[in-house]
Amino acid sequence: MRDKFPYIGNDVLITQEMCDLNGHMNVIYYAKIFEDEFPFYSSLGFSSDYFKKGFSFFTLEMNIRYLKEMKKGEYASPCFRYFAVKPKLIHYGGVILNEAGDISAITENVLIHVDMNTRRSCEMSDETISHLQNMVKDHSSTGPIDFDLRLKI
């Protein structure tokens, strides 16, 4: 599965503090692992410099599916892929793999491009859209994913 997701994040060791009374990782930490991959977001071209130009992205929708437990002492490996881009929207997703390479969780996200001066959606520049379309094409070249997408743009 790892080969279907071109961006490989940093492994995260599951600690006792991340676990709930059920003895497995609490749902909040799945979201945190997915959201803490700032180098992934930088690959979009959206850094603090982009924000200084007056633009950003807001999350419109996030869906997480929990498939297998993650327990204390295990390593979680987040991996990401872009699915689609439109002038104002990005659809991307990721998986958290356990040490055996099985999918523990799946996330899908839809982001909207925002002019921070008006705090309203706006189209990305042609250069940015072209960059993202190339990334989607590159990521798609790894082949189809092994699960159905739930979100669309």
C-alpha cells in the first residue's frame, strides 16, 4: 500500500499518553498524526511565504475511517496522496500504516483556497493549479488505491 501513496511521512511511536481507556490510540491522535505532516502541505507550495502573500487554505471536510487498532509501542506510518484539484479546491488523502504495512486509518480531506484579506474563497493562480495538476498526475501514476473514496470535488 505504501507504494500507492508517494508522500511518506515520519513514523510516530504510539505512547501511553496517546492511548485511551480501551488500551488503543485515541481518535484525536489519528487526526493529529495526519495533520502534523507539515512537509506534505509544503509540497503543495503553501508555506508561511504563501500566507504572507495573503492566501491560505481552509479545510472544508475531513473524513477519517478507523480500520485497525494502534497500541502503545507500535509505530504509525502516515502516507499521503493528492486525488484531484479544481481552481478553488484540493482533494487529498492519506493512510496510517501499522508496522505490518496494514492500513490502520484512512483520511480524506477537501481544502478550499482562501484570500485571507476577504476570508472568502478564491481561485488559485494558474501556476499553482498547474503545479498541483502535475502532482495529481504523478501521484495517480502509482496506480489505483485499494479502497473507495468518499469525498469528491
